[in-house]
Amino acid sequence: MALDPIDKTTTLTKVTERLRAELDSGRWPIGTRIPGELVLAGELDVSRPLLREAIRGLTNLGMLEARRGSGTYVRSTASPEAILSSLDTAEVREIYEVQLAYDVQAAGLAANRRTGQDLDRLRGLLEARNRAEDDRADVEGFASADAEFHLAIVQAAGNPLLLELYRYFVVRLEASLRTVHADTTVPTCGYESHQTVFDAIRIGDAELARASARAMVECAINALDQSGAARSGGPG
């Protein structure tokens, strides 16, 4: 099925949007080769350089894949831009809910895979995090210390994909921690919840580590709900 031409005020954005619409529609399923550059440029009535730039942009996003000597294939119909946009606009409670899924899985894996070096690092970060919790005025210090502890658990989990996903997520988590720690109406959950997660990882009890991680994050969610505090808070 041929594509309708784009109006003469064509821009790179318009060409990219049209190609993304085709991907969203399912007419170009994952794994299939899209029409050739000459064909698409003719159907859309756009220049080949402009079309080539749009395809390059979608390739950089991981939606298309160029295969030398074979053509361009559909790799994904989902854009990571939507994920990043959702992270930027998410409310604090939404961030905590996502953290719950990440941290529970990471804690269980870390209990099975942690090394002695991992434990030494976690112990030091936990001590720094607990000291920072006492100072409600040092918002930046607490947010950074708490986020580092959680990220270290994910690193100890030994799953490279989970770690890369969390690296994106932890920036927004740290921003949420700043928002919450600055609001003195939101009670802290104390040292115990984080200590319990560390102890479970230390003794290698994956089931206890997952349960403790769940309790740790749910404590933060409940504290937020009970305080009636504002739920939003961006990375600024």
C-alpha cells in the first residue's frame, strides 16, 4: 500500500512523524524490511536526503536497523522517547511504584550473586545514607546517598540490562528523593528498612531480600500517602 504524499512545506519532523505513524500502524511489522529509499521518497514526494535523515534518526532511536547490502528493517515500534518523557513528568508516587518493581527483583538477585567487594561497598553506602537521613536540611546529600545505595544493590545483582535501565531511572529517583526529603511533613522510614535489605543480601537469603525490599519501598509510599504531601517533583 503506497503512502500519501506529504505537503510541500515538508520538514524533517513531518517526514519522521509519517514514518513513525507507519510503524505504529503495524503495516511494517517488527522484523520486516521497509520499502527502499527511492520508493519511499517517491511516495512521500520528498527528497531522498530528507528521507535518509529521517530514517537515520529512527535508526538512532533503535526503531529501525540498517543492514548492509540488505536494506532497513523494523527493530521496534516503540520509541524510547516516550519512556524518557514519562520519567520527566511522573509524580513521586509513580516513581516509587516503579522503584518497587526494580528494587525487589534486584535485591533477590543480589542476595544470590553479591561478592565480598559488593558487600563492603553496600555497607559503606548504607552508613553514609543513614548519616544523611538525620539531616533534613541537607536535601542534596541525602538524595545522593540514598540513590547510590539503591544503585549499588542493582550493580550487585549482576544483570547488565537491569543495571542500564536503572541508570536511567535513578536520576529521576534521586529527584523524587530531594522533593520528599525537603518536605518535613513526610516522615522518614528510619534506618531499619534499609538495614534489613542489606542483612538479607549479606546472608544470601533471596526470599528475605525481596520481601525486605518490598517493605522498604512500601514504607516510603505509605509515608507519602499519609502525609498528604504533593506528589509531583521534577528533576530540577
